[in-house]
Amino acid sequence: MALSREDWAGAALAALAADGLAGVAVEPLARRLGTSKGSFYWHFRDRGELIAATLELWERRDTTEVIAALETIPDPRERLGQLARSAFARAAAGHDAQSGVLAAAADPRVAPVLERVTRTRLAFLERQFETLGLDPAAARARARMAYALYVGLGDLRRAAPQAPLTEAEVAAIVELVVDTEAEGRVADPPARA
């Protein structure tokens, strides 16, 4: 079977999730795909072009297509719950490329894509929380909290792979994020002296 450009980008995305940007290397990917470097050069001029295609795939698959699918769910609470269950479970299990991309944030090829994806995701989350009745400031704060939890779960998985979160812990985190009724019950932080 002949490999496509998408096959290479998909394998590179899996390597990025597992090993960061250093994992996006031609020879190890060729071995993983069971092919030669010649196949790579049929589709890409160089590693930089592969990295660009990988980031494009990540943005499309993990942001654009996810948001489009979620927008077909009519109930905003269910929409948000579905997103949280899926994203948090993938991040906690180490199956999400976010932490690999984040680890390469200083790379000039990665930084603008990461910023665009982050802004898009935060805007989507804010809209969901506003739809659930939170005022814009509270929706923005809740979106940032939810996104920080998501990013943190991926980082926690990388930092402590021998102590993964349980399904019950992930479910509790999802409930925390989706429960906008708790907004009024959250105490204000104490004033600084």
C-alpha cells in the first residue's frame, strides 16, 4: 500500500504527541510506517514541510473538526460535557498531541499555530459558557479554567506516567467544568495584604 502525505502527517502527529517535536524525524517515522525515506521525499521537500503538515493536521483534526462536530449537538451543556469528557480523557491518557505541541511552543514554526489553536478553543469555550448563562467575564474565566485543566492533565500525564488519573477522577473534573451552577458558590480569593 502506498503511503499518502496524510499518512506521514498522522504518524508525525502521533510521534509529536509521544516524543515532542524531536519525535518528528524522517528515519524513525519511516521505520514506524514500514517504508523508506524515499516515500517521505515523494511527499515532502524536508522535515520542515512535514512539521508544517503535522501542525496543520493537528489544528484541523483536533480543533476545527472537533468544534464542527460539537456544534451539531443542540444542548449546550451536553456539547460542553462531550468536549470535556473527550478532551480530558485523551489528555489524561496521554493520547493528545497538545502537550507535545506545547513543549515546542518556542519553535517559530509551532508558536503561531499553537496561539491560533488556543485562541480558537478559548473562544469556543467562552461561547459555550455564555450560552449556559454566564456573563462574559465569568464565561471567559471559566473557559480559561477549563482550558488550563485540559493542558494540565496532559502535562501531569507526562510528568507522572506511572500514576494516571482514574476514570472517576476524570469524570469529577468534567463535572467541575460543566457545572456552571457552582459559579455563584465559588468563593472569591482573599484580598492581598
